[in-house]
Amino acid sequence: MKTIDELLSEGVAGKRVFVRADLNVPLDGTTITDDGRIRAVLPTVRALAEAGGRVVVASHLGRPKGAPDPAFSLAPAAARLGELLGADVAYATDTVGDSATATVAGLADGQVAVLENLRFNAGETAKDDAERGAFADRLAGLADLYVGDGFGAVHRKHASVYDLPARLPHAAGFLIATEVGVLKKLTDDVRRPYVVALGGAKVSDKLAVIDELLGKADRILIGGGMAYTFLKAKGYEIGTSLVQEDQLSAVTEYLERAEKNGVELVLPVDTLVAESFPDLKTKAPAHPTTVAADAMPAGKMGLDLGPETCTLYASKLADAATVFWNGPMGVFEHPDYAEGTKAVAQALLDSPGYTVVGGGDSAAAVRILGFDEKAFGHISTGGGASLEYLEGKTLPGLAALED
């Protein structure tokens, strides 16, 4: 895989460099609530601009239906990128139309432009190779070189991620190079004990990675909404908690395999419960109660780890040489249900081992809950991409960057 350092050594001055970034930031209207993904691509954009490249940044945001939708415009991200760069950033109001063509043509050496949301064109996500390729052809007409740096999208076989690199000389940006290096430490050169903490709402989102980790991790801690499917598989009452009935047989098999393989699969011993899901807009007090994991009332809903589980999980992380964490431990957006996620984050900070926060909601939680990002070994920008890499899958966006 060619690196951006090699590309820069060959010279990019005067050349149009297409940077596939991941600017898929959370928005409250037009206000960015977490700019972590924009900051992550800054080193690549800045290096190319300072070397005289004419930098064309492109990304998706959300899941529009293949047509323009103001709710998913990249205008706020473009403005924030300019603020972080300390320079004017041109903004094209389309992807491959008149505005994009004129905006790119108007760039001088060292200047940066952002194209509108790539998913406003149906060709970006098309399953049909010809349709996707046709869109990639039009994107290629805007550039001389390609730099892949949107790690959060490399598991997608999309035009700007998979097809476009085949049409231009290409290299991996700083972010992707860093992400791949980190993930290799979790797969090829693991220091032990290797402890994995998995949370989030749905166990189905984590089945494949659990399947893989049962042969690699020493200890797996389960939290979040997915924990209640595990608890039900053990025969416990879980009240009205989130459960995926269709995954119970798979979870039961994983519990049995973990014991057979000598992998310590740790479940909550107590949980915070309430009668209903909390109001995340008003953050009104929820008044949860704590119950043992095997004594949940039938009419209650589990929403976070209990205090004994927080202490237990911290102890299970204390001796880790390598830690991977993906998925919040509870409904962390509400202050009454943030303690489980805080406890795991703090345990990672206290751990002497190499700690990786696996992107997505867990990365957002670290920032929202006020933790120092630099204190962790690495915070990934791609939750889904990180998981698929750990599952052993070939990621289209990385394969496309291989020479």
C-alpha cells in the first residue's frame, strides 16, 4: 500500500488531489456536535495543501436516498474544516455537476475545496458495478491523484471508496495508515492478556466479531443493550429490556464455546432499571433502581451497568496488556445511565496496557463524557470498519489501495 509520504516525495504541487475523507459527523440541525472525524483528516489535508496540492475533499454524511437532501448537506462540515485549517475552504453545492467542476477549476496551489455529500448521487452506493463505475469516472475527471483517508467508510464497496482508486494513482492517507497499524496490533501482534469490552444496542451487530474473538481474546466483557440477550440466554428474567430473540441460540452457543475455549466471557452482575426509556432531549431525572442481574422485575427495563458490575469490569481490565472497546455500556447520553460507560472508559485510562477505542458511539462517548482523548492509546474513527477488520474480512476500501 503506497503511503502519502511517498506521494508527497514524488510531488503534488499543481496537481488536483482527491481526498476521500470521512466527514460523517453528527448534526443537531446545522450544528456539529462532535467534530472528531473532521479533526482526524486534518494532517492529510494540511500536508497536501502545504505541498502545493489542489485538494478536493469528498465524503458522505448520513444516509440520503441518492438525491440532494438539505438535512444531510456537508456545508457545516466544510465550514468547520476551514476553521480548523485556518484557511478559506471552497464549497461545491453538488458532487460532479457544474458547481463541482467550477469549484475545482478555481483552486490555486495549496487551496482546499469540499464537494457536496457523495451520497446525493445514487451512483455512490449503487450495487450495480456499471452505475457505480460511471459515477467514479465522473469523480476521476475532477482529480489527478487519489488519497484514501476515510477509514470509517473503507468497509463499503462504494464508488469513491472502491472504484475511484482504480482510476487514479492512489495512496493511503495518514489516518488510514495509522488505523491499519493499530488494528494489526489487535490481530497480528497481540500482547496478553487481551481484553475486549463490547457494548451497544444489538447483539446481532457484534456476532461476527465475537465469533472471531472467541479464538483470540483472553477475556470478553459484555455490556449495553446486547447484554440482556446474553442474560436471557442464561435463563434470567430481563423484564422489558432490549432482547433479540432470534439471536438467543447463537448467544447460547457462544457462551458454551467461550467456556470450552477457556475465554472468560463476563456478563453484568447487576443493572440499573426503570419503567421506560429515558427522555434524551430534556435529560429529565430518570430515578433508576439497581437490581441483581438475575433478579430483574418483570416490568422493568435494563439501561446501564450496576455499580457492582462497574467495579467488576474495571478489575477485569486492570491487568490487560491490550484492550479493545467498542460500544457504550448503557444509555450514556442520559446522565443517570452514563456510569457504566464512564467506568469502562476510566478503566482503559487506568490500564497499563495498549488501549483502543473502536470508533462509533464509544468514540463519541469518550468526547461527550469529557475524557482526554490523548490519554487513550488510539481512538478509531470507524466503528463498523474496525469490527469488520477484526472479523478478518477483506475491506474493499483497503483492498483498493493495495498496489
